[in-house]
Amino acid sequence: MTKDRTIPPRPTTYRGRLFRSRLEAKWAAFFDLLGWPWEYEPEAIGSWMPDFVVGGPDGRIFVEVKPAHLAFGAERKVAAAIDRLGRRRFGLVVGEAPAFRDGRVLIGRAYGEEEPIEPDEQPVLRWGMAHLVTERKGHPLTYDLICEDLEDGCLLARGNETSGNVIQCYKEVLRLWHEAANRVMWQPPAG
């Protein structure tokens, strides 16, 4: 007999807002530290209610927060919803924390349009790995997401193409993630 090792979500208040789980609150604090405006559970897309919509000057990303053991089901929901939305829309599934590998910061798995090779080609929707980058030279955001599998550029603001001019931000982001955790960990219990 196997025991269910699922930890139930713990409702958490952050910035006066009640989140369904501490993990969602931690991602909200992290988005704040990245300088990304966000809305919590703003709108339903079919039968899916994204946990967040993160906005930038040139795009919006619909974000689902799930622990790793629930990510596959979340990815199916995200893909179905983004398929319905049309052009230049991206979904992102994030887990317990950003992953730090080979000096890169992996935020999660992004779903959206693969950039067509020819101008008259129809875009193809698919999954790719989303990495956090920073490039402070004239880019409107301090941090942005790239997904080389989908398109050669940033997802929230154009102008930070991946042609070698992005700066990896491993240590800085690790510090921000810890700061986000501290911001929500020491909140009074919800309720």
C-alpha cells in the first residue's frame, strides 16, 4: 500500500491578496521582484482559469503554477486554452521553483507559436523551455523570457533577441527567488 504524499495547498496572503497556495503566492512575489505586472486568476479561457496573467509591453503570458507531479495535466489544459486564443499568445507552466542548470535559469515550459521559417507559412503551436534572461541596454524590461524553441526573441517585450546579446542571470535570480520565498513565508496565516 502506498501513501499519498501530496501536501495539501496552504492558502497564503500576499500583498493583501489571498492565494490558494503558498506556491502561488511565492510566484506572485517573484513576479513583483522581476518587475512584471501580474493579475491573479483574472479570466477563464474555456474551462481553464490561469493562475496568473503576466504582462509586458508586447505580450501577455498565461501562467499555471503546479507542483511537478501535476504538471502534465496542467500542460494539457494550457495547450488547449492557448490553441483557442490565436496569434502571439503564450502559456507557461511553472513548478516549485526556477531550475538553475548550466548557468541558465529555467522558469518552466512555454507553449506558443513556433516562428515560421517562410513568411507565408502558418505558425505551429508547440512546447519549449522558457529561460529567464536580462539585458539592460535599451530593453524596456529588466528581465524577460526567451524560448528559443518557439521564437528568436523575448516573450514579454521585443528587442532582446537571442542572437548572443542576452546576459544570463543565475546568481541574481537565485537571490530574488529566496527573497520571494521570505516575503510570503513570514506572512500571517490566511483566514
